[in-house]
Amino acid sequence: MLERSWTLPAEPASVSAARRRVAAYADEHCVPEPPLEDLKLAVTEAITNCVVHAFRSSDQPGTFTVRVHVEPCHSVTVSVADDGEGMGPRVDSPGLGLGLGLISALATSTELRTPATGRGTEVCMCFALTG
């Protein structure tokens, strides 16, 4: 299994930076299309959720960590974990509230959990490799 991770500040500029890193790593390890485009969109949604929702009671951004596991010819798994407040509603949310549903529709499987640190939210997405 091939693995890479990055930890970035939970701020808007990090969304595209993390997406580019995940896409480049997946491409380097021959992740085909499909599911590459679905993976990039799902990662963007998960990271955007961290930026918008994880630190709703704070004016300072925390961090999120993206991990990519590639199992050649089988699957690619991406987890996005923040160190924020965990799942909860945000009444002033600028989004439409469709991110988690979209992630679930794009990925072969999706799991929401509390990270091993005991703080925040982790979204784990698995994509089967068909190519």
C-alpha cells in the first residue's frame, strides 16, 4: 500500500492546495479515470466542510490532515480529518448542505467518525479502481 499525508491550515486557500496535492499523488500512482474526477470533487467537498464548519466557534483556523492510501489495482482511500469541534449545525452556513450527500454518492464507500485524537471529524472515502 502506498500512503501520503499533508496537514494544512483550515482556511480557504488550503482547499485547492490540498486538492492539487491529492490529485498529483493519485496521478503519480496511476489512479485511473474513473474514479479520479470523483475523488477530486469529493476531497474538495470534505476539505471545504473542514474550513466552513469545523471551527465555527473560533476566529482562528485550526488544521486538517488529508491522507491518501493507494492499493494498486484495487482502491484508493482518502481521509480528511480536522481538529475542530466535531459535527454540528452552523446556522450561518454559506453552503447548501449537500457536501456529505455528494461525497457519499461519489465514493464507493464513506465513513464519518471521530479521529484517533478524539477531537474533530474525519471523513473517510474509498474509491474502487476499475482501470
